[in-house]
Amino acid sequence: MMERTFSWEAPERTYTAHSKEFMKNVGIVVVVVSLIFAFAQQWFVIFVLAALYFVFYAMSTVKPEMVTHQITSQGIVTGEKEYFWDQLDSYWFSEKNGATCLNVRTKEQVSKILFMILGEGVKAKLTPLLEEKIKLITVPPVSWEERLINRISGKLSFD
């Protein structure tokens, strides 16, 4: 029997609405870069750029749905997916777009990190529950992809 210890509802992802001007500027950059790659006949790169722009545009215009997250006696339930305590390795908190987030590293090969947005006051209630079952990481791991994205996004401004 799974006993629910704590639950909260939050958006499934962070959301930042961008202005039409911003989207237009990003689109112009994508078109210019695509033209450069077209001269080199790099059609696959152009396809990837167009796909990335489409995903970026969709995530900037479609608001995220609300999802219920639960801490239970058996593990963590996020949306429709259940993760048992023996599948979970460690956790840490982070800030993204002004929202406090819970990141839980799993032992699975496919979804290695669970990302859950926290509401007001949820962090204080979650910490003692999670500390009983999995370890807290004070310095979160940063992959090379994250370092590259952070470096590029810090230098570019499309506003």
C-alpha cells in the first residue's frame, strides 16, 4: 500500500514568454546561419536548426500544463510515472527562470534526472522527507552541454 506523504501541483516546465521582437530576431539569426550552411550544402544542419527553432518557438508560445507531484512511502510520483526509492540516487535544488526546482538523479539509463518545479514553501517541507531516503548534493553536477549553453546564452541578447 502506497501512503502519500506530501504532494504539490506545479507547471511541468518553466515558462518564459518572449516578445514578437525577440522571436523575430532569433528567426533572423536562424535564417542567416541557414543561408551560410546552404552555400556549403549542409542540408542536415539546416534541418536541425529549423527543428530547434520550431521547438524553441513552441515552448515559448505554449504554456505548460499543471502536474501533480507526490512523495510517497514507496518513492516519488510525478505526473503518471512512479519512481521507487531504490531507483533514485540523489537530489539537489536549483533556480531556473525565477522558479525553485527539485532535481532528482535516477539510476535509470533513459531519464537520468527528474525535474520538478516547486511552489511557495514546498522546499522546506520536502527536504526532511527526501533526506530520509536519498542523499542531498550541495554542488549540483554541471554537464559540458549546460556549461556551453550557459556561456552562449550569457553572451547573446536578442531583446
